[in-house]
Amino acid sequence: MEEQFRQKMYQQLMDMRSQILENILAESADFMAATSNDAVKDSVDLAANDVDIRLLETIGTQDVNRLKKVEAAIGRINNGRFGLCAKCSKKIDEERLRAIPYAPFCIHCQKGSELR
Ligand SMILES: [Zn+2]
């Protein structure tokens, strides 16, 4: 994979990540306000990028799943496996990555998992 493309995907994923985190924090503002848990309150004071993903799971918004996929894709960029299907290890089509930068599977494996 071209370094330039990889960089672009990385930037896109980081943008997505902060956007989702902003959504989650906005949605969970009431939860945060209502909680008496200091650990929760402390983490809200941190920058959005530092929010603990496990904490977000306890809040349980719909965005958390997407955030996990984005996080996983960022991890794959860092360990050099980005763009390779998590199931069959074949290259994921670049057009597909452009549309869904956090796609973990190639189109064939994705189709297969949707049938089940
Ligand atoms: Zn595959």
C-alpha cells in the first residue's frame, strides 16, 4: 500500500474518531452530570482523545461500536496490517477503504458474514 494512501486513511480515521467521541460525549452529557462516580467525572475533564473506551461502553451509546471499529483500524495502521482482510488476509480493495476506512474485511468476507 502506498504510504500516501495510508497517511490519508490514518488522518480520516483520526478525524472520525474525534467526531464520534464528540457525539458520544454530547449524548452522554446527562449521564455524566447525573453520575456521582469521581472516576467518570475525572475522565470527562480530560481531552476527548483521552476518554477510556471501557468507560464509554458503560454508557452504552450506539456510537461506541463504530468507535471500536475505528480504533481497531487505527491499530492496524500502526502495526502495518491496515488494508488486509482480518479473515482471509487478502488486500482490501482501496475503493472500499475509501468508502469505509475502518472496514476490517474484504468485500468477499463481509458478504459471507452478512449471510450468516
Ligand atoms: Zn477476506
